[in-house]
Amino acid sequence: MKNYPVRYSVFLSNPEAHLFEVHCSIEDPDPMGQKFSLPTWIPGSYLIREFAKHVVRIGALGNRRKLRMVKLDKNTWQVEPADGPVVVIMEVYAWDLSVRGAHFDTTHAFFNGPALFLQVHGHAETPVLVDIQPPKGTKYRNWRIATAMRRKGARPYGFGTYEAANYDELIDHPVEIGTFELATFKAAGVQHDVAVTGRHRGDLRRLVKDLKKLCETQIAFFGTPAPMDRYVFLITTVGDGYGGLEHRSSTALLCARNDLPQPNVVTASGGYRTLLGLASHEYFHTWNVKRIKPAAFTPYDLDRENYTTLLWAFEGFTSYYDDLLLVRAGLISHATYLDTLARNITSLLRLGGRKRQTIAESSFDAWIKYYRSDENTPNASVSYYLKGSLVALCLDLLIRAQTNGRKSLDHVMRGLWKRYGLTGIGVPEDGIEQVAEQITGLKLTRFFNQALHTTADLPLQKLLKTVGVEIRQRPARSGMDRRDQMSRKERQASRGVALGVRTGNDGGELKLSQVFTGSAAQKAGLAAGDIIIAIDGLRVTPDNVDAHLGRYRAGETIPVHAFRRDELLVLPVKLEAAKLDAWSLSVVGTSKETVRARKSWLGSA
Ligand SMILES: [Zn+2]
């Protein structure tokens, strides 16, 4: 073991208290006193999470004697100078059942490397060994391990020794330990594992069949061979939840157990479509962000925020292709795809924040805005996922139209893969634009400037027309304006008035969660957090508010009674007509050329 100067051991020591014990041994410590630190964030999730806050005990041993250890800042420790190997022993509390943290109880263990593995300063590039020990007790005898980390002595899915080429790789292989259900398949010759944790009655055979199609489509998209020698989907099912995090050879997904395909489903719809979309998204990241990376991430600085204006490409383009590749893989129909697209367009165009923030700014400020959303987010911010995916759509359709179908965004992605993915060179801040112009031979400066650096609306209508898709506007039928849930009489009486708010059901009370800029509610002085108890002197609840509002016409002023904290307010609200703020897409173009363009974009139906 001489060639592994840095070694880790993970002991599942105390499941009842949710404590991992982790040892980090360094053969040849810094003679000035070895420094260690834990990451403050996990790549892929742009928020300072402070993994060090879950360290409940830390100490160091050298030459069988306790060594003095000082804490230098929130996440860095230094051990006193020692003339032989040093072992740091750390206990970590793990009670975060998200895809970004660590979770450990008597039913399973899951961890991401940044939560458990100290970075040994000066050894970022040193190959490391990891020994994972089973919990003690017969009730754990069926536990096994799912991870994409390379085995070094451990049997397949077994406890024992694993290895990683460096620290960056070490923390990029999440580990699930327990009695998960396991299924496997091959895609383009690469073994894929699917490990499902949590009680469920889903049809894993169906899931595997669909994932195989999806993975083959994506590998073919970028070109063989696939960049990983194996891949692991770590899926945790819960009553209600949603989340995913990408890694170089695996992904951790959290989903509602009902999102797994139920026996005998024919088409992917509802929750299962959502799960496939999530899997598709994280899998696409295997190329786009895990290997084609912003220069700002090469290497990651795990002590602080890493700023890039490019998340519109890494998350936005990934969000565009996640659904598009589902349709090209034949997992959803053209109609379902267009419905999803219409929903995304509606979500973007309803946001006042799209007029306040560009997606370059939204990317840069992900750390303090996207990841820390609040009641004002829809008024002040735009999502680089959502707008980024529609920028990708526009760019794709623009390239297709201007090159008569000879080139597309697919070619640009493959160009990025060749130039940056295969070489490991980081993408400079203007790198996407450069490659797009080189690959297509088009002048795209105007498009990019407008899409990325202004808040002007995207030319969706014009570009969708090139593939024979029409975009239509209609009044909203959801939110506070659920006109479709009223009786016909109520609907006829309704002139479609709106307050311009998003509401929630707070224990049976009608609570405003967001108040949109310029809306009737905002003009009247209503605010997020207010509980509305009566409109025009009559009690309202989350269930009856739409029908209630439906009796009024735009222009009428009515009193609204609301509690702000414990103070009762009576505010006159001048009702406004509901905006035309829902969009739908339909196929209209049937000329030979349009049909060909549409098929080349979506794949044959
Ligand atoms: Zn993503």
C-alpha cells in the first residue's frame, strides 16, 4: 500500500445517532504541520453548504499519541508537526436525505464525498484508497454497496477497498449502502447499474428498458465510445420529493415512489415522465458540465463560490436536451414534448423577473439568488434553467433555419465535446459562442447578445414557425384563475379577473405566497405572507376563492380583509382583467419542407 500516501476509512459506527466515523491517514505529513479542510460546497449545486458544520468530533493521532489540532477557519484544521504518519479521526452527523449531503440510519447509509472526506492540503492530485467497513450487527448482514467508485479489493457491491485517482474524483462518486434493489443493463457496451432505495412497488424492468433506450440515444448523440466505463443510477424513493445531482459516472436521484413506472403502464406520463426527464438531465451532464466544464470550474475551488456566467449553457442546454432526447429516444410523443415546451414557455413569460435579470447575471448570481429563492424571486430573477433551455431551443431552430437543416445545436454540442470535453480544457466565458459560430459558419453575435445580455423576449414565435409549430396565447386557467374548475355558469359570469398572486393553503387558510410586480394585489398593498380571510365581506378559503372572484368584473373595487402577522388590514382592491398569460403549441405546418425540418429536430414520431 506504499503507493497510496493518502487513505480513508469509513466506519458505519453509529446508525442510531446518524454518525459516520471517518479516518484520514497521511503517510508523509507536511513537516510544518499538515492542513486539512472540508469543502464548503458540492460541485453541481451552487450554494455554500458548509459541510464542516456536521463535524461533531475531530482529533489526530501520530505515533500512537494524540496530536494537537487547531482550527484555522470554518472548514480548515492544522495538525501539529509530526515525524511520522498522521491519522485524523472525525465523526460526522448525517441526517440530510437530499442528493447533496449524507444520510445514515438503521435502514441505509448514503453519502457524498464532500461530507466525509477531508482534503489533505498539497495532495489534490494524489491517488487515494478508501476502505468502507460494514456496520456491526447481524441485522446489517445483507447490506451492500452501490457506487461508481473503482473497486480495489472489494467484491462487486461489497464492503472493502475502493480507489480514486485524486481528491476531485474521490468526492465525485456518491455511495449508497443498504438493501437497495439492483438492476443492470448495458448501453453501448457500458454497464449501467440502477440501485433503488426505499419502499416501492415500481416496475424496475420497465424502468431499465426505458433507461437503456435513453442512455443509448445520449451516447450516440455525443459519439462512441462513452466517456465512462460504467455508470450508476442511485435512486432514492420517498413519499414526496424531487432532486438530482450529476457526477462523472453516476447520478443521485430523489423521487416520489409513485414516479417509478407502475406495472402495466403503456406510455410514460405524469410522474414517470418527470422521473425519466430527471434521469435524462443528469445523464446528459455526464458530458455537459462534468467533462465539458466552465474554465471557472477547472479546477473547482471548494473553499468558496466559483463564479461563471455560463450556467445558461451548462444547465439550460442540459434542460433543453433532457426532454428533447426523451422524444428522440421514442419515450414520449411529439405532442407530449410540445405540451412540455408550452408549459416552459408559459412559466417564463409569466415571470416579471425575466425583465429584471439577464441569464448571464442569473448564472453569476446562482449562489445568492437561484439557490436562495424567496417570495420576491419571480419578480426579480430569471432561471438559467428555464430561460437557458428556451435560448437553446431558439439557437437550435435558428441554426437549422439558417443552414437549411445542414447544422443544428447538436453539431455545436459535439464541437464543444471535441474541443473541451475530450481535452479537459475549461470553456472560457465566451467559448460557447465561439464554438457555435465556428461549427455553423453563422454570425451569431446579435442572437447571443440579445439572449444572454438583455431582457428582451426571445423570438420564439418566429423560430417555432420554421418547424411548423404555432404558438397561441390564451388566458390562464390555473393559479388564482382556475376557471376550468368552476361550474359553467360561474365561468360564463366570470370576465376573468385576477389578483396577480400565487397562493398556498396554510392549514385551510388562503395565504399569499407571492405577489407579482404591477398586479392588482400589489397596487392595493397586499404582500406575500398575508392571510386573506374575506373578499367583499364574505369569507374565502383556498377552495372557494376562484369561484368567489369569478363573480366580479374587471374595474370593480372590492374590500379585501387580510391578516398581516396578527394585524387585520382592510384594503380596497381594484380588480383587473386576467392577462393572456398561458401559451399552447400546435403543429400547423404541413409543407414537405416543414415536416422534414420538424422530423429532423424531433426525430420521427
Ligand atoms: Zn442540471
